[in-house]
Amino acid sequence: MRNKSTLRNLFPSQLAALLLASAIVPLVAQQAQPNGTPQNAPSSTAQQQSTTSPSTNSAKEGFWGRVYPFARKKWVKRQTDPLNDRLSELDEINAKNARDIRDVDGRAQAGIHQAQSTADAASQAANAANAQAQQASNTAQGADIHVNQLNSTVNGLDQYHQVTEAEVVFRGGQPVLSAAARKQLDDLAGSVTGRLGYILEVEAHSPASGSVGIQNSERLAAVVKRYLVTEHQIPVYRLHSVALGNAQIASAGDEDSKSLRVRTSSVHIRLMENSLAAHEAAPPQGAPSTTGTERP
């Protein structure tokens, strides 16, 4: 009765602390007995070894080994070793892949470099071929121009046009040059100075008929040619003469002039120039026309 009255007289807080202590003490006592062995268990040697061995192992395993056995280092190592092996294999595979990638990249770079070198060489060869083709085209154009010039030269070799003319009259048909005749021949010779590609056509006429007229006209042409060669150094190959006697040559497009009668002894001289030579050398300025007649 006294105990009950004493409990009633305690404060509520003290009563709660007392109840909590009464609940904890059995739990602590139960944990103090390893593997749930009761306090009144027989004390044999085998049972002591069996009871002390787990406590020893628990002491070696530490706090986390007793509370959470999967946290032991050996167990963790035993579980992580396969993973480490696989990770090592993966590292080796990655390293091999990296080496292969570097090898492939090196070969690719070498191939690209070789292809670029080949492309550069091909480009240089193409440029050289283009330059040679351009040079060949220029040569062909030059050759074409040269051929055209040659054609023009060949076509112009036989093309002559009249530059000037003169008619020298002889008194009484005698083959003697008068002062007026020499003056005409001097003017004509002066007009050919520095000229290229020219010829002198000499036509001698005599009023006599038959062979007499031809012989007289030959003597007149010879006098004129001799004067031009000796006094003015006209090349002989540029003088072309013909003795016509009393024959009359009709002018181009004028048939009526052929019927005219030759009345005086004369030599008609024409200065003919090649059309090709006219492009190479300009004719002397102020070349007078020495056409004229001398009256006996």
C-alpha cells in the first residue's frame, strides 16, 4: 500500500522516466548476451568457443561489420574485383580503339596528303599543257598570218601598176639624145631612186616600114637603155625593151588608137611598180610625170 501511495505521489514526468528506464534495461541485457543465449545456459567449453568466436569475429569486423555485414572490405573487394577486371578490359579496348583511330587517321591524312600532292601535280601539268596549247595556238595564228602574207606576196609578184611615163622624140630618126631628151631621162631616173620592185618598159617606134623601121627602132631603144645604165646605174634586169617599128599598140580599152600612123621616131618609157614593193617602200615624194614631146 505504501508503494502504491508513493507512485501516486510522483510527478507525471518522473513516472514517465521510470517507465522508460524499466523498458530499456531488458533490451540492454538482451543485447549483452551474444546470439540470444540465455543467462542460465550451461558453461561447457564448446558452447563457450561457439559464443566467444562470433564476438571475436564481430570485434575484428568492427562496428559496420556487425551492423551491416555487406560493408566489409573483403566482401566489397570480392564484389568489385570482377567490375575492376571488366573496367580494365574496357580500358584496354578503349586504348586499342584509340590506337586504331590514330592509325586510321594517320593513314587517312597520308592518303589525303598524297591525293593533294597528286592533284597539285596534275594541276601543274594541266597549267603547263594549257600554256603549251596557248603557245601552239599563237604559233598557229602566226603561221596563218605568215601564210596569208606569203599568199599576198605570191599573188603580188606579178602585179604591176604604172607610176609615171615619158616619151623621148628623136630628130630625123637619128639615134642621138638631145638636151631635152636627156633631161626627160634624168627626171625619170630620179623618180626610181630608193624604189623597189620596179621595171622600165621601153617601146621604140620608127615611121619606116618593114625591117628598116624595126632596125631603126632597135637603135633608138639601145640609146635610151645605154644612157640609163651608164649615167644613172639603172640595173639592166629592170629594163625591158621592144622594137616595134611603125607598129602601133592600142591603149587599153581604146581600139581606135591602134589605127593611128606613126609619124616620128620616138621611145615611150613607162615606170611600172610591183604592188608588193609599194607596201615595203613608199615612193619618193613629188615624183614628176615626165610625159612630154620634143618637137624637131
